[in-house]
Amino acid sequence: MPAPLHSDPIPFITLPNWVKAATVCGFNIEPIFARLGIQTDLLHLEDATISAPVLGQVMEACVAASRTQHFPFVLGETFAFDYLPDIGTFLATAPTLRDATRVFEWVRELINPMIDIRIEESGDRAALTLAGQGTVTGQDRYFVESLFAAVVKFGRMLASEVEAEARLQFRYAPPPYAAAYEAYFRIPVRFGEPRNALEIPRARLDAPLEGGFAKLHAQARVRVEQRLAEMPRRTGLIALLESRFEDRPRLLGESLKTVAAHLCLHPRTLQRRLRDEGETYAGVVDRVRYRLALRALQQADIDLETLSEQIGFSDRRSFTRAFKRWAGVSPSSFRQRREL
């Protein structure tokens, strides 16, 4: 799932998806990557990043190279969570569409904080809405097209009947190829609307899905969150805050005001800037504590009392409660499983 453009470097963990989409569209993407100086290292894909301008150039080059299909549609249609299959399992086993939308939180963390899809509900309608996107350029439009191609794809996978009552809305004017939208999406499409959104009946959000499988769904969530906890952010204020916590773990037990002072920020400024990046202060604290606990529990010589204190908990009992919430098991049980 590609990303609307913004100023920070963007994780390029979706590189294989671009290669696959280019193949479907009948061209080789390797010369484009080579011309733009893009490193293609699948062995360290989780560390790959790309600048927003270069990603835009890749998109434009792919659109120009594709002679049979509209590349952004194909990029969204062929998207899969190849790099983290547990997300695919989480989606496939979701009990409701509302529950499945948890994936958008992970997409913000893994791919781009600007992919901010939120549920808006009014009357008998609900909309999966892309936040922001005031003035949409041609490049941005391609990324919006790809994003909603992926959203519609997964929506059909989870609840095929919902498309009969769905419609798409886009903020921008109809592009020259507007007729291709309804031919591709097979649902009503409107341009010049107040938002970029997929609108569905509100009741569909909480209707049971046939693929619901509670046990596997819960297990997949734990595995995804564990993987995310192990992946520190690389850009923005979140990365700076995580780095400061890792350098000084005891700050995790301090107040937001104290931590903001360490960053030379007003507490409200810290909260606002984190919110702008799609995160909360408590969420960052939780994730770093979880990451440090996972690392420490692989060391046989650290006791839980010491670990609790090191990552800012008042006592072992508080740490154990938090770890059970994160991992679904106690720290002791987690360590025993790792040792097997």
C-alpha cells in the first residue's frame, strides 16, 4: 500500500509490491530503480527508506511505463502484507469490519504516518476517510488511487456483499481518465467531494464476518504488536522520543512534563506533534517498554524486579499486568517459551 507524500523519509518496506505491480502492468521496474538510485536490498528490507520526492518520481515513471493498465490501481490491487503475514491473518480472521480497521494503525507505523484512515460515522452511513489531503497534486492523486484500490480490495475480501451499498468519494476534480474509475472499482464514484473516503452502511461495521476466528485473530494481533514493538521508528519526533527513552530507560517512569523538558519542548507541543504523527505519548511509552522488555527477557540473568524498575514501573506487579496486556502471557511464561 503506497503512501501520500510528505517531507520525512518514507519506509520502503513495500518495494516487492512495486515490483509485482510493474510485472502485472507489463514492464520491468529495475531500470527505473537504477536510474533514480534506489537501493534494492531484500535482506534488509525493514531498514529501507525512500525520500518523498523520489517516491513521487518512481510513481510517475511507472504510470508512464504502464501501457495496458493504470499503474496506481494495480499497485493497490496487488498489495499484500508479504513482509508481515500476521497482518494478513489478522484481517482474514477479523470478527467485524470495525475490528479489521485496526490494521490502519499498523500501516501508519510500518509505511507512512500520513496514511491516516479514520472511521467517520453519521446517521446510517460510515466512511473510511483519509485524513488531510487538502490540495491534491497529480502525484498525490496517484497515491490516493492506490490506497483506495487496496482498501476496496480488502473490503471485498472480508465482506463481498458490502460493495453493493458502497461508494467512493474523492476531493479532487475528475482526472482525464475518470471513466476508468467506475470500470475498475465497480462501485459509484464521485469527484469534487469534501473528503477522500469509502462510504458504506454504518451497520456493516459491526456485522459478523464469515471469516471470524477469535483465537487466531487474537494470536495474530499479539504477533504483529510484538514485531512492531521490536521495530524502532526511524524518522520524526517519535523516533527522537524513542531514542531518548532507549538511552535513558528510567525516563519511561517520569511524567510527560519531565520528558518534554528533556526534549526542550512544552508538554502541549509534544502532545500535539505526536498527534500530528498519528501517535500518543502513552502509546510511545508502551511500545518502548515492550521492546526493552522483549530484549531483556532473552537474557537469563535478569530478574523481573530489576527489569520492572529499569523500564520505569513502580513494581513488578504493574510490569506483569502491562506485559500480559501486550503479549497475552506473563513475562515468566514468555521467557520459558523462548527458552524451549
